[in-house]
Amino acid sequence: MATVKSFTAAGAAAADIAVDDAALTLDKGAQAVKDAVTAYRNALRAGTASTLGKGEVSGSNKKPWKQKGTGNARAGFRQSPVWRGGGVAHGPKPRDFEQKVNKKVMKLAFARALSDKIAAGSVVVVSEFKFEAPKTKLMAAFLKNLGVDRTAVIVQKDVDDTVVLVSSNLPKIDYSTAQALDVWTVMANRTLVCDKAGFDALLARIAK
């Protein structure tokens, strides 16, 4: 039985939330997580690197010198990759780095990533996010009170504009809804800080 720390909207400690081990996926999915993270990072690559081959470098096709009798090595054209200013042999060309991951694999990856966070005690639940004004310092103080001092992602069931505003200027804090949360965001952040509705929505996503 895993337990998740719980707090009130004021930041006071509340009763821990128990999560049945049967609801977690801890015995499989490690490779799925790796595949999902790799696919996500590959999708960020521009794929615009490009070089000119020997057939694309400008220049005439005239033979630099005759084949024999000069004492020089044989040369057929100045665009040869072994010459300065020549083409590039086997150089990069524009390409798409997108990697397909099946829906079942992605679902398994998310379940494993979230389960690991819950089992490790890296998920914090607050009853709700409630701020007097949309000021960043209020969110910073609130997270500090929760003991969140490193990277974290704020998770809610539905988008709250006030919470988005108070967290957007914190460099180590991400924001996501429970439905939009992806494997990379879970893995890239040390802690998940969820409101109760958002946490319930996450558990629903990994329900077996």
C-alpha cells in the first residue's frame, strides 16, 4: 500500500492518501517508458542539418591534370570529398526523427512512470489551489511550505488561469492538466503537485 502526502489549501498537513498497490504498475513497462521518452525527445529535433555531396558542390567537371606523368596522385574532379572545398561523404541530410509509439505502449509507459512517482513518494496532493491574488511569490511560498524545492509539475483536472499565472514565472515549475500530462513531463520533474481532482483524474488514467 503506497501513501501520498496530502495538504489543505492553506498548506497544512492533512491525512495521507492510501493508494492500493493493485492500482499501480510496477512490474512492467520500464522499456515502454524508455521508448516514450526517446520518441518525445526525437520529436523535438529539427532535423534540418544538411551538407552538399560531391554531385552538389559547384564547379566544373574538368579533370584537374592529366592522368599520368605529373607525379601527382590521380584526380578526376575537384569536388572529391578528399579535397578541400569538395563534397561531404555520407553527410547529414534533412530528415524527420519522429518515432512511432503505439497507444498501448504509451499508456503502459504513463502508468509505469506515474506509479514509480507514487511509490517513491514524489507525488503531493493539495485539496485545492487557492490564492488571494495572481502573484508568483504566493505560489513560491506555497510550494516551499510543501517541501517542494526542486523541479515540479502542477497538475489539475481543469485549467485554472490563476494557477497558470502564479506558476508560469517559476523557472523550475511546469503546469499541466491531468489528461494532457505526458511521460516526459512526469520523468523530467522531481515532484508532481496535484489538486485532489487532478490526482483522482490521474488515477483514473492508469486504472486497469
